Amino acid sequence: MALDPKTRKPTIYDIARICGVSGATVSRVLSDSGYPVKEAVRARVVAVAKEVGYTPNAIGRMLRRRESADIGVVLPNLSNPYFTSVLLGLETEAHRLGYNVLLASSFRDPETEARSLRMLATKQVAGAIVSLTRPDANLLKDLQSGGIAIVTFDQVVEGLKCSRVEFDFEAAGKLAVAHLHALGHRDIAFASSPIDRPSRRSLQRGFLEGLAAFGIPGGEHRIFLGTSEAEGTEGYEVENGRRLAGRLAGRSPRVPTAVFAANDVTAFGLIQGFAALGVRVPDDVSVLGFDDLPFSAWVTPALSTIAHPAFETGAAAMRLLSDALREPGKVTVERFAPRLVPRASCAPPAPWKAPQGGTT
């Protein structure tokens, strides 16, 4: 029955599984909450907890708490306007419903994500809305067992039972290829920051599946990825796009006729980088973004993109959290589908001419 502490620290869910009871029951017993539990069950839980070497974490101790109108939000970063739009939708709905928002940015770092979640516990929030790059399911379950409702968006957390807002990233990748193929493109590339989270993996997978559906070979020559996500004054994704433009322009024997960027900000960087190298958009290469940020229509050329509704995602996440607070245990999934927004940055391919700067 004993668990190996070298493998991982025992959780209340290990005790619940051994005892044949719910995690909530174990939490009530070990927190001495006063909630009525049969004496035989209480004794069994206490005995098993001692046997497996369970140590109550700080979260469990902190969450013997009052009702709160505060909700926590943990986002990967705020340099990408997609997340600021999510936050705007979330806060708009939170204010309408009478909740206060406490915000934390994880800077895409797992340790900072965990620290931010523990910080929210100390603030005794009623619930949390999170998008995590490398989520710790056990930590999130501990928050839930302490009474904090959790809602996730964009990134699915395996093994976590909670309401969530999902987006069909695979369908978005396929839609991007279908649009570019319909324009006549056959040499299509994918540009992204590192593929280090489920949403990006799904988007790339959809892209490759889209190529295969049209009989276009995939392979490394189609995938162009950044190597780091170091935050700067302009945002790492813009700079990543500029760097990737140089690699794309230098691809032998020629620049792809079209590039699908993993987000609009990367697409902006691509357009800037291509311009500096004498590669014209869309005359020499079409650029298709992903997100449909509000100012995607304001750049020159106006960015064709796949809509990923940010404001609506934030508002929906807040509504789901409000529902979960009213009805503990209720799990609802709201799913958005991609939508093509064609603009000037994509056009049928033209015969290739080497750029004046000499790049081939």
C-alpha cells in the first residue's frame, strides 16, 4: 500500500483511491473541517494517510476560508495581444457578474505557473481561470479540493475534471492549408515559436494533416520554429517572426510561396522581416496569420488570418466559472471553431523572381 516518496509526493487522491472514497471526503477528514463523515471512514483515511507518508500542503491549510468575490487569472504572457483581449473579455464579464479579478502572468515558466497558483490560494480566491503551458494537474486538483473552482482555456489539462473553453486548433491548421491550396499554393510552410504546448502541437498537426489531405509532402523543410521565447520590449514573437523570415528567405532553392504563422504577432514579424530582405508580401510570398487580432486589418498589407476569438473566450470562461461557483461539481465544455478572415496578405502565387537584395 505504501507509495514510494522518491517517485512523487502522495496526494489526497492516492489516499482516496486506496480507501475507496472521494478526494473531497479525504480533504474534509484531513482538514478537520467538521463536515460529517462516518467514524469508520475517518479512521481509515487517517490511517492510510499516515501509512503512505502524506504531508498536508500549504494550500489545504490556507483554504479554510470565507466566501470570496475574488477570482484569479493566470496567463502565459501579456505581450501577445491575444491574451490581453482574452483578459478584456474576462474582466468585462466578471464586472457584470460582480467578481474582482486578480491577474498573474507566468511568463510561460512552469515554476512561475505553480507559484502563481499557490499565490492565488493565499489570496483565498473563489475560483481561477488559467491557461498553462505545462500544467501540474495534482496542484490544480489540490486547489479544487480546497474549494477553488477551476476553469481552463486553450490548453487541456489531462486528468483534471473542470469546466473549460476549447478551440479546435487542428481544424484551424487544416483550414489554413485549404485556403492557401485553393489560392493555388503548393509550397506552403509553417512558422511558429517552439512547439512546447498542446495548442501549438495541435495547430502544427492540423497543418501537416491538411498538407497530406491535398497530397502535399510534409517534412522538416515545411516547419520553421523559433528556438527560444525570451521576452523583450517588443515581444518575442515579433522578433521570432523576423528571424524566421530570414530562414525562409534563405531556403533553397527558393522561398515558399506561402507561410502559415502560428499567431498574428509572428505573422507581423514575418512581414517586416521579408520587407527588409526585399521579399514582397503577397507578391512573392503569401502570409496567413492565426488569431485575428483587432489590428490585423490595420497593418499593410492587411493580414489574412484564422479567427481565434479572444474576447469571446475570456467572457465564456468567466461565465463557466460563475456557473461552477453556483453549482459545485458542474462541468461544462464550450468549444469554438476556426473561421477564415481573408485579407490582402494572401494571393495566388506568382512566378518566382529572386529578390533584389540577392536572397535566393
